[in-house]
Amino acid sequence: MRLLKRFLRDIGSKYKPVDVVNINNKRFSSTLDPPIDIPELVYTGTYLGQNKQRFEPSSILLQTLSDEPSTHKVYVDRDTAWLFVVGKDIFDENIVDRTAGVRLGGYCLVMFGEECIGYGRYETSRDLRVVKNLYDVGDFLRRE
Amino acid sequence: MSGREWFIERYRAMGSTLAGDETTPKAIRINSFRTTDEKLVETLTEQGVELEKIPYLDHGYKVQYSPFSLGASIEYLLGQYSLQETASQYPVQALLPTPEDRLLDMASAPGGKTTQAAAYMQNKGIIVAVDINRERLFATENNVERCRVINTSIHHVDALELPDEEGFTKVLLDAPCSGNYVTDKQWFKRRIMEDIERNAELQKRLITKALNLLVSGGVLLYSTCSLEPEENEQNVQWLLENHDVELVELKGPGAPAVTDTDSIDLDKKISYCRRFWPDVTGTQGFFVAKVVKR
């Protein structure tokens, strides 16, 4: 829970996951109660993400967090969104809007319209300000 | 008893006019709890994709043309649609799960029908998705996450090992089967009758297990992507003879199942099931049966 809590704090969220279940280092929030006892559970309810070097959030959790007014967000257009989901960072000039909480050195959700496509860290790289890609939904393609 | 000519002759004896070289176009299914058909069709059309509504499917569209891979678009990654062959979209639609259901998906990988069921259930109720193959279950997990499904628990278990307890209101048994030549170009070279008979026996065991897990009045939807009568009509005949169930008449796409040929003489009610002949439906081969447990 430590890495998950740190991630939520960094992103500006007040979300408090309940009924957290740990399966093979993956975290779920679930109250699902199958009608019969079935062994070998590998996934249940709302997938939150998994512990790696840092907490890697699920796309479900990211979307949930994006609904919170307090979370830090940058907004991008389709072309930039596409570059982001293939793993690229976002140049500052390609951010079309941002919430007040976005600060240099801080973390933010990357939004394409109302949809969260990942998150990153707003930082300086070679004198340029970028949102460094830390996770994007293109991960679904890279997993397979 | 194998080879292209032998199988084609067999299908023709059942009344089909198959040529054996039919194909199925790409199709997508729009995820109705993530977006609306209208909105997604507009978004994809703006990007140059040409879609055609499949009239008998609730959210199915044939892909006429796409300038990019539809399995890698932003909307796909956001779970707004799935790539799902036309005929394979029909079983869940025929089962029609609701938010009140406790649904068992007995051979769930790779999860296309699981996520489709979740959409019908509006992400409520509960889906228990099981599969014997751990590698393929990873695809189910990914699909469930991508489509933002939160009403599903996934278990790596052989459905035949589940305890015989009546707990589910609906069971989806999209059974492991011999497949068909439309989606497997090597099918005619690969398949012999022994495979089909072996699969039919496994399917009977799965059908029995499914019925043991259903509550009285619960619904079993049985489907295969096989064209072979042993895995389809003959298994339903066996089901009617060995279990206390009522066959539900399906009025959907495809043709009534085959009950009466030179080599087949089955209960006429089996025509309530639907058979997808690829030359007629423009899909892969498919078979769908629906029964209510008494």
C-alpha cells in the first residue's frame, strides 16, 4: 500500500481505496463475492495497479483519478496523445491546457479530452520542459 | 476421413453450398458502457475509417476500410471498442445477461465475450471467468482492464474441476472446439474426425458441468465455432436426452440448425438453435444453442 499511497499523493488525489486485495503483487479493490468457492484467483473487481520500482497504476485507476477535481492534469490534442501512447514524452508547447496543480518536478495525469491516457512527471530535460512519460495506455500493446 | 474435399462433401450433404474458401471481414464491437455507437462511429469516421452496421448485432460493425490498425488506436486502447468477429458477437447477445445476473464464463480466454457480457450487465452483477490456459488468461486480464470492466473475477482453473454447486443464473459455454476453415487457413490439412469426436466428448462433459453449476431456471448458452454436427446438433441432442432442460428458440441470424439429412435424424426442436454457414452469413462457421435448466 505504501507505493500506491505515495502515487495517489503525488498525483494530488484524495482517493482512498477500500477492500484492497493483493494477488501476485497486483492490487485490486473488490467486494465481489462469487456464488461458489473457486480456487486460483488471478484478478478481481477494480484493478488498481501493481508495485514495480514505483506503483504502476492501471488504466481503470487513472480514469477514476481523472474525475477528481484535485488531481493534476495536462490536456493534449490527438496528435500529441498518439505520440504519448507510443511512449514519447510531451513537450511543454504541445500541452493545450493544464490544471493549477501542475508544477515542475511534480506528477500529472495526461488527458485526451475526458479520457486519461497515462501519467508522467513534469520536468526539465535538456533545457526543455516536458511531461516525461511514466505510464501510458499503449502498454496494452507492449504487454502482448 | 479428412481433407478438404471430404469435409466440403460432408457440409453439402447437410444442405450447405459452401465452397471452402470463404472469408470473414474484420469487425468491431462498440463497448456500450464506455461510449455510444454514434460517438465512436463519428470519431473513427473522422479518421478515415469506413464502418457498416451489422443489422442483427446490437453494437457490431463491419470494417470496410481503415487507414490504420484498429487494434492500436487511442479509442481501442481506451476500451471504447474491441475487435471481435461478427458471428462470435452473437452468443452473448443471445444469452442477454443483465445487471442482476451471476454469470459463469466457462472458457473465457481471451476475454472478448467476457467484456461483452460485462457491457450487457452495465458492469454490475458478477462475472466469474475461468480458463484452463494461464497464458491465454493474461489476454483476458488485459481485455478486462482495457475495457474498464470491474464486475469480474478471473480464475486460472479447469472448469471441469469446479465444485458441483448451483450458484449461477447464467452460464456461457463457448466451448473449446475444432474451429473452422474460415479463421484457420490450415484447417483442412490439420483436422481429422478423431479430433472432432474427442472435442465432442469434452464438450459433453463441460455441458454437464455447466448445468450442475446453474440454478434451477438458469440459462446455459452453448456455442462453438465449429461446423461439425458432432460438436453442435448432436451434442444438443445428447443434452436433451440426458438433462432436464428446455431448448429456447433463437430467432437471430444464421440458419436453423440441421436436424434432418441422409445421415442425421435429430429432434426437430434442435432447429431452434442457429447455425452460421459462412457462405450465407459472410462470417466464420458458428453454432449457438440456448437452454433453460428446469
